[in-house]
Amino acid sequence: MKRIAALIALITVALVASLSLTSCSSGGGVQTVGPQDWITQSQASGVTIVDVRTPAEFAAGHVQGAVNIDVQSAGFTQQLDKLDKGSTYVVYCHSGNRSKQATDAMGSAGFTHVYNLQGGIADLQGAGAQIVSG
């Protein structure tokens, strides 16, 4: 009887640990991906491309079709509140630091499908993303 109870306890601990690891890897719906996977995700229907750099950086060159939501602006959180948390977003910046900040905030706010670029806009351009200015 003690063996069965110990086995049940062991299985329960393994299941709880497995579920915990799964939820940690999802990062609240945020995944960090390399440039090629990011580009692939960005080309899916209904995906919003988000550039979290400053408006000046955005104007100097951005991924075609991107919207600019400056993570360092005072209104960043209010802009996030206007977005559909169930939609899919691909996010980038200059080097990866600001996109990490933005996607962490998005995950904490309950967004469920967010892809953070590992790297920055130069990595996207190197992988073949079309960069436009204006």
C-alpha cells in the first residue's frame, strides 16, 4: 500500500513539474525567435508587425507594414490596451533590448501570441525582410 501511495505521489510531482515547465516556456504567450522564424511568422494572415523604436528611428527605416509603438513613450501601456490580446504580433527594435521589454509587458498584460525578435532590424534585413523609410 505504501508503494502505491509513493508511486502516486511521484507521478503527481512529475505531472506538476511538467506543467510548470510548459507554462514557463510559453512566457505568457511570448516566444523569442530568430530572424528567419520571425519573418515567417510576420507573413501569416492577420499578423501585426510592431516596431517599438522611437518615431525618428521608425521614419529612418522600418519593416514594410510595421506599426510604430514606442516602448519608451509615456503612452506605451495605453497603446497596448487598445490592441486585441488574442491577435498575433511580431515585435522588433534596433538590437533586441526594447523588443524584450515590450514583449515582456505584452505577456504580462495577457497577450497570447507574441513573437519577439532575437536581434534587431539589421538581422531582419540580413535575413531578407524588406525595409522601407518614411
